[in-house]
Amino acid sequence: MHSILKQFHDSRRAVAQSRVRDGLVCNGKGDAPKGQEGLTLVEMIVVLAIIALVAALIVPNVIGRPDEARVTVANTDIRTISAALKMYRLDNGQYPTTQQGLRALVERPTTPPVPRNWSGEGYLSDIPTDPWGNPYSYTSPAPGGFELRSLGADGQPGGEGLNADLTGKTQ
């Protein structure tokens, strides 16, 4: 038994010496080349500085995007509602009146002029609100035309930038 243990210790010593000779050291988790056992504090600081620099360049460009996205959603909604209004006109010969409003795209109007070929499924599933939570304004000032409007972020007529009105018209 003693000779077996002596052989085991000798072989272990020989393996350890060969690792040292080959430039490898044992770090407790496996072998790694000498000098590359882990990251130094300086290397960690450099990596964090690079991440901070990239974030400083990207974040300002992304922060203003939610407002631009709301404008895009409002314009898309206006195009979708306009398309539904045009389908209504194709079926019924005219656009809903201002009094009937956008509700005529969801429920069959009961006020004159009552549509003769109103689609049983409706033209929209519900009346959307603009991205700022305000209803879209609809007017049909003359036969054959309409104006659809979102009052922008401030909910007031006029304005500039994000507060500017967004419109869709047809004649």
C-alpha cells in the first residue's frame, strides 16, 4: 500500500513540474497560461469606461424617440381612419356627416342621412384616440370631403413641433 501511495505522489509531482515547465499554473479551477489567471482592476476599469462611452453616445439619440413615435402613430391612425371613411363613402355614396362623426364607422348611424349599404361588420372595430389620449376631430364640411385632425401633444388647436396639429383631408 505504501508503494502505491508513493507512486501516486511521485506522478502528481511530475505533472505539477511539467505544468510549471510549460508555463501553466493551476488556479484551482483549471489550468490557465501564466499571467492570464483573471482580469486585473485596470482591465475592468477600461471595459467599464468603454461601456460608459458607448452609452453616452447612444442614449441621447434614443431619448427623443418616444415623442417622434407618437407622431408616427397619429399619422398612421389618420391614414387608417381615412381609409375606413373612403370605404364608407364607396358603400354609401357619401362620408358621414359631422354630426354622425367617426361613430358612424363603428355603429350604423340612425340620424339622417341613414346609410343604405352600411357594412354589417362596421368599418372600424372601435374609435381610436390619438397617442396623447385625445379623440380625433372629424368634420365633413361639404359633401364629398372630410377633415380628420389630431390636436397634437398639447390637445389645443395650432402649435409647433410636438404640439402641432396633424391632419388628413380629402375633397
